Amino acid sequence: MSILNIAAVDLGASSGRVMLATYHTENQRISLQEIHRFKNQFIDQDGHDCWDLAYLEHEIVTGLHKILNSGKSLHSIGIDTWGVDYVLLDQQGKVIAPTYAYRDHRTNGVMQRVQDELGKENIYRKTGIQFLTFNTLYQLKAMVDDQPQWLTQVKDFVMIPDYLNYRLTGVINREYTNATTTQLVNVNIDSWDTALLDYLGLPASWFGRIRHPGHQLGLWQNSVPVMSVASHDTASAVISTPLSDENAAYLCSGTWSLMGLDTTTPCTNDKAMHANITNEGGVDGHYRVLKNIMGLWLFNRICTERDVTDIPSLVKQTEAEPAFRSLINPNAECFLNPVSMVEAIQQYCHEHNQPIPETTSQLARCVFDSLAMLYRKVALELSELQGKPISTLYIVGGGSQNEFLNQLCADLCGVDAFAGPVEASVLGNVGCQLMALDQIHNAAEFRQLVVKSFPLKHFKNRPHFMPAQQLEAKWREFCALN
């Protein structure tokens, strides 16, 4: 067979796509075609931000039928999504409770309470997962405390991609890479930590056996294989990131920015804990030693509030604004889900005695400068953890199209950067399916295939892009915010 048609369903927190990947087996190249794109947004359920699972399922199936109706055959399907959010099912496989979105405020204050009761170091040593207010551990704690009536009805706990696979195939699976985002998986044994489940008062039977990706789950419409892929979108993105050597780092740039290393061992020492580094599961026995950064979510919210439709024009205007006029800590909790992002940024600048950005281009410049500064900070933390400098930075995902931010990143991190592929999560999804179809053997082999199919863009580090004393002053100013 010279051509394989593979459907990759890639769901993000703001949009979803059904993509068709065509793999040409003779010249080993991949081409991508967007078949169906749809919005994904929170719905209100009793005052809470939740996901509309029925809508997501409908849009996925619509996209798959578009492929079949075009006359093409499908050789496999895979689904990846964001992490941490989950679904509760009863004995009949029906959804019991609202599927809360990670930006919902019901977990406010819960993380601190759990840390006080279990000990921060104890949790980190077990799981290796960074402390974020919306981790599944804290979502479940909030549910146990606020909605105990649901507990007797539950048979299965599944992550969102596992639920969507279940809807396509009738098979329940717990995929490894997404499971590790919960802060409930013991990083030392790669299975659910029973002590944490006992603390929550939840039975292990809810959670089942965790399985690594790369195998067939079942059939959709009794004919098309549905494959278990690296269902956490960042895990998929890392699979397709063409890392050149063991000292190279990746930056998955999108709604979130994820910056990290692809390693064979987790890092759970005190330095890693204090830097809030996470150790999420990857493929081929690797770990994603990384840090979450509140990425282009801030910029996207500004564009929505200011009715910006011409993004390239705004970025061009932003380049002309004075550099580092105003700086924020992008990871500050006030930017997680404010009523108004514009007002949140302006208020933050006011409280920290900085010039208040008023125009849309000033706001955007503030976000880009601050993100690049945070990338520098995380790059230094990762270098310290691995005991040697980062050699190269690979920027993937939708945000890799922002050439201005890419160059800022290369300059501030002090390394050359390469941008691409844009569709990193989709390609990693496809890569896992190709492994399950026995077309390729591992992530390293797939990365070579990606570079052949999707050329990278080089951003050279400019050591003297601004006077050293001025940069040092701005760097100290930024560090004081963290």
C-alpha cells in the first residue's frame, strides 16, 4: 500500500480540528489537510465553566464523515486533547456530572489545603507534577467535598480523550500521557498512586489500568481502527519536535506555552520542585521535563476584547512599540481566567508601578516581552537542572508562526531557535498512529520524517540585540515580579 489516510482529531481549549494526514510510504513524506474546524468554548452549568461533550463528539463525527463522503478510505483515527480535565461515567457508561473546565473557579484555595494536609514535598516526590491550581487532584478534592452525592453513582473515571475514544469504539482506555497530567500518577512506577486515591476517598476501581499509547483500541463504525495515541496534545507535539540532541529544548507555543526537555529519567529533586517543573509521561520510555507558561492565551484574549481580526498587522504594529516598557508575570493567577484580560494587565501594571499599556499594540508588546522574559527564566532553570546549557530551542505549534516572538525568544534565551512544524500536535498524533500501524518504530525515526516533510525556519540568536546594561536592568525588573 503506497498511501495511508490517517485522521488526527486535535482538540484545544479554544478550537478543534479534524485533520487528514496522507502518508506516502514510498518516499516517506506526510501531507496534511484540514477537513473540519470548529470552536471549543466553555458553557455555563449552574454558574460553572464546563465543556460541552455532546457538541465535541458531534463535531468530531462530522469531520470524520466529511473524509468518508469525499470518497477517501480511512486507515486509522486518533484523538488528542488538553490535559487535567475528566469525565465520570456510571454503570451504563453515561456521564454523571458536569465536565468542568480547568479554568473554572471551583478549585480556588483547594491546592493550598491539599498541600497543607499532605505536604507539598510528599506530593511532588510521588508524582513529579508541577503545582497548578487546576490539576485533577484538586478538581477531584473539590468534587468530593462539594458533591459527595455523585460518588456512589460512579463506575469509571476517564480523561476527556479517553471518553471520546469510548464514544467512538465502546472501549474504555486510560492513556498514559494524559493520565500523568492529573497529579495522581506515581512517577516512580507509572501507575495510579493508591495513597493519593485513598486521601481522596476514591476507589482504585474507578481508575483502571494505565496503558501506554501505540495500539488499537477498537473500531469506529465497525470498520475504521481507532488508535491509542499520545492523547495529551503536548505529548503529541513533543513527538514531532525535531530535537537535534539531548541538550536541545522544545517550546510548544500556543494557548499555553510548554517549555522543556525530552529525557529518559524524571527530575524530582528540590531544585525542580522549587522551580515548579513537571515530569509528564512521553513515549518510548521518555519524560517531558517541562514548565507550563500562560502563553498566547493572554494575547488571544486581548484580540477578542479589542475585536482584532488582522493579527499579522497587529504584530507588525507591536514590533514598533518600545521594548520592555511594561512587564508582567504571565503565570500570575490573575491572568488565568479574568473577566477582562485588558483590565487585568492594566491593573497588574498599575499595582507594580509600571507604565500602563493603553493601546492594543502596547498591550500586545507587554505580553510578548513578558513571555520572552519568562522563556529566558525557564531556559535557565532547565539548564541548571540538566547541568549544561540548552544547545538549541525548537518552537512548535501555532505560536511558531509569530516570527517576532520567535526572534525575541532566541535573543533572550541566548540560543538559536528553529520554528516548525506548526501542526505539531496533529503530527505527533499521526506519528503514534504510524507506530501502531507498524510503519515506523519510534519517535526518533518519526522526527526525521517530519523534517523531510516540513522545513524549519531558523532564528539566529543576536547577542547584542540591545545594550547589555539596559537588558540586565529589565531582567532584574522582571525577576522581581516572580
